[in-house]
Amino acid sequence: MLSAREKELISEIWERLTPVAEDIGAEALLRMFATQPGSKTYFSHLDISPSSAHLRSHGQKIVLAIAEGAKDISQLAITLGPLQTLHAYQLRIDPTNFKFFSHCMLVTLAAHMRKDFTPVAHAAMDKYLSAFAAVLSEKFR
Amino acid sequence: MVKWTDEERKVISSIFSNLDYDDIGPKALRRCLVVYPWTQRHFSSFGDLTTAAAIMKNEKVAAHGTKVLHGLDRALKNMNNIKATYTELSILHSEKLHVDPDNFRLLADCLTITIAAKMGESFTAATQVIFQKFLCVVVSALGKQYH
């Protein structure tokens, strides 16, 4: 359950990070691939080595989607409609990976935002990313 | 027995030798209580935990955070047998404190994020792998005596 203040905080943070979406996204993915090697199995068709073009563009795509959703969290199911279909019927990613990615995204945010990634911001962000993952996997079954 | 490379031992020992326990311990525990409010169930005698602001100011939380972080020293000093090192603490948390062992994982995640915020970009993916391996072994050892 996200409060109005939390929604504001989340939307502010993602707006600030949109210009560095590539960096943030690539780093989060890299952290996930390092800590959860099983997650790499979904990317066998791409070059996901550090600083590869694929890694950066894919990271950017993910962060921009998360940032877009943050603009109006109450509309997540509508905003994510097409991505829901993609993930359910084409990508078919085991949903535990969303948790691993969320954790690595939080670590990335902490490393970038340092003191500004306060416990309150962390709590709000964790809630948002959980909600995002839940909506994304709604069509899985 | 968990195997540690020289590199892993070096990285872990470096992180801890650069830590201010009185700063990081409280930060990690406060973060856990704020981000995962249900963990507050074990701290009803600690006074006001009703808001994030209250948690951040609470002296008992701070003191306990320092204590818990020092608890990791035991693992540092006994890397070759972390499981045996935590037998007593595991029994304590299971039979006396009745703490759901999943809470150890939550606190470990909060500690990781606290360290990431402290180290910034020097908390690389490679460092994260090593640090998480260490915490994972500790968390597993703490859960071993739950029957």
C-alpha cells in the first residue's frame, strides 16, 4: 500500500534518474547476472558482458518502463498491458527473477544515491518495484 | 564446509575493517524496521517505533544494531566453520527469541544496501557477490538449529 507521499517520492526519484537510465539499468542487470547466474539463461541471444551495447540498451529499456509506470502508479495495469503480454506469452521469465532484479535495482540505487537513499525512500521503492513485478506477472496464469 | 578464496577473504575483511560499527549497525537495523515493519514484532520493549522518524531516533534500536553487527565478527574470525560458530545463537533465536529465520535474510539485505550506500561505486557487482555469499552463509548458519 503506497501513501500519496511515497508515490511522489518514487516519481521524483525516477524522473531524476531518467537521464542516466542506461547506466542504472545496465548496472542493475550486471549485479543480477553476477549474483544470480541462472538469470543469464534468459539472455543467451544477447551479449551481456559489462559495457556491451546490448546490456546498456536493455538496461535503459527496463528503467524507462519503470520510470514510466512511476508517473501514475494507480494506472500500472494499463501502462504495463503490452509488457504483461510480452512477459507472459513470449519471455516467460520465472517470476523469482523479478525479485532478484528488484533487489539488485535497490542496491544500484543505494550505490548511486548514497545518503539520499534513506530507509523511507528504500521502503517506498521496494513497495513500488514489488507492485510493478506483480502487475507484470498478472497474465502468467 | 564453505570454501573461500583468498580474494573473497580479502574483500570481506576489508569491508569490515573499514566499518564504523556504531554507525552501520544502527543504520542497518533501522532500515530493516522501516522497510519491513513486521520485523518490529520482536522489539515491543524498545519504546516508540510508530513512525520512521521515531525509529531513526530510538536509542535502543541503535544499541541493538551495533550489537547485531558485532555478532558478524564471529563469522569473520571463524570463516572455516561458520556453521558451528553460530550453533548457540541459532538455538537462542529459535527457542528463546522465536524469530522467523526469514528475518535474518531481510536484515542481511538491509545490511547489503547500507554498505552499498556507504561505499557507492566501489561496491561493485563483484564485491556484492562476495558480500552476499558471506551473509548467505551466516544466515544459513543462524537457521540451522530450527527444528
